[in-house]
Amino acid sequence: MEFQVENIKCNGCATSIKNGLMKLDGVNEVNVDIDHGQVIIKGDESLLNKTTILSKLKAMGYPEPGN
């Protein structure tokens, strides 16, 4: 799953995102593209929930563009 999010500015942001999302069920790997504001998540597709992931990102300060 790939998500476009705002406010990713540095490696510290990327680390925070990785640590936060790795706590969610079904998430096995998180990659963050700082330059393009993308978060790429790999894991068990049957457990990954887009709404839950987006809510977690927003709560951490990384909302989808326009939110």
C-alpha cells in the first residue's frame, strides 16, 4: 500500500512514521520516501486496513494532502 502524506521533512520524521506504523496489525515493513512524501507499507494484505493506517498517520501529524 502506498500513501501520499504531508509534513515529512527529515529522517526523524521517517523514523517516527516507521516506528508508529510497525505497531499496527499486519504491517511487516514500512518505507518512507522523504523527497516525495510517500509512505509504502508491506505486510499481510488481509490485516492491513487503509482507514486505520491513515488515521494513525494523521494522529502522528502526517495527514493526506488536504486533510
